[in-house]
Amino acid sequence: MNGRNSRQKVWLDYDQEALDRQYDQRVLVPEANDYIARNRRDSVRVRARLNCRLNVAYGPSPDETLDIFPAGDNTPVVVYVHGGAWTRWSKDENSYQAPVFVDAGAAFVSVNFALAPQVSLDELVRQNRATVKWVYDHALDFGADPGRLYIAGHSSGAHVVGLLAVTDWAADWGLPADVIKGAIAVSGMYDLEPVRLSSRNIYLHLDDAAVERNSALRNLPDSMPPMIMAYGGREQVEFQRHSREFAETLQARGDDCQLFFYDGNNHFDMAQEVANPTSPLTTAAIRMMGLHPDTTPT
């Protein structure tokens, strides 16, 4: 991070100042906190009206908890990883997406985990992988089918979703190799080298090895689960590039990958699309689960 004021190019055509701006969505959306406040209010309302099991422990630390929103018997289950630049927010702001999936007949699990810099990115990702194992092992307890487990996330949560999609579940976790039946990744980052070079590395402390371990694009397995990806035209250009590059790479390999572009959406609008029952990416995700979108309120 030396020479931060230099006009020397540090990534593609970006100098240090320009790259740092590319990894700060609030430059484009100064009212970002208004979005988060609305998400928090909507999530409180959802927890008050839907059947749910709150603060269920999946690991030993206080941060390793999740909220479960059942949808009946023998249903698919969606595990949701929240965003927040790996440093902020929690499951408590991320119940508002549940009704879209519950109404369609899929259980919804919102995951809490420790944040950077209190833990390393490796540990943050490990906790989310542990969530997948916990949900697989306990799905029957809340009416879900462990054989129909899906993952979803936005922003840094979508980065984690990318890593969950490329995990060797059989070798590393003793689960079926295809435990993840599909993934929804919205406005994420899939190669962390530019992140390492940006101001975000002040708190992530990534080195070359950590970039290699934590970049989905660098760890593609022979077979990927079906992917649904999306990004907005009013997001930072680098974030748009991440989604296009990951999707194009998967499509060129012949993997099942759908990419949705929302021309007028900023980064925080994209998070809202996951809760929109008529959004193309959400209806595609529900159909991927073998269900039918249901726009009738619960």
C-alpha cells in the first residue's frame, strides 16, 4: 500500500486513488445507511409475522448463529450470506428476503458470522462453510430436504457464495460433493487481487496466498453447481467487471450460469432484488429449485 498518492497504475487502468474509489460503493450511494435502516425495519417485521427459529447456534462462538424460516415439509432450503464489506451488519438486517422464498415453498436460513478485522477472511469463510454443513445435518429438523440445499448472497456475501460453490465438500467436509444444488450470487467479487491492492486491504490483510485461497475464479472445480448471477449498471465498474468475468468464465466452460443485468440499479438496489418476488433473478432462482414464484403475501 506504499505510494498511495501516486498516479502510477496499480490495477488495470486505475491508480491508487481510483482503485480505492472502485471498492467503495458509498461514493456512488451516499444514502447507503438509509437502505440499511429500511432493511433492518423490514427484517424486524418479517420476524414478527413469519414462523421462525432465531439465534440457533451452528458453532462455538457467539457470532456463529442463524435464523431459520421454515416453509413446510420436504422443502428446499436457501442459506443466505449477508454483505457489508466483510466488516459490518448481521443476520438481523437480513430477514427481509425470507418471504419471497417461504411463499414459494423454500425454507430460508439467514447466517450470522464473525466479521473482519476481528477474524481473518479465512475464518469468516470457514464459518460460512460450517453453516452449510450444519444446515445439511439439521435440515430435517425444520422440515427441509438436505438434498435440496441452495446458497445465496449479496456483495461480500456473494464473494463467500462463490467460495462455497467451489468448495470440495467431499474431501474437506465429509458431505456429498454436490451438496450445493445451486447458487445465487449478486454483485460480488470473485478474484481478490484488486481487493488486496485497494484500501480494503487495510482491514483484510490479504497476502498472495490468501488471495489465492479466497478467490473463486482461481479455484474452479471440474463441476460447478448451477449459478444465477446479477449486477447493476449503477454499481462501481469494478464490481460490474467481477460479475461479468465470473459468468463469462463459467459459460465458456459450459457450466450452467445465468447472468442478469439491471441497468438502473445501484449496489444497494441489487440487494433489494433478492427480496422482490417479481425480479427476474429471484424468479429464476425459485424455478431453479423446482418451485413456482408466488407473489401472494404470507
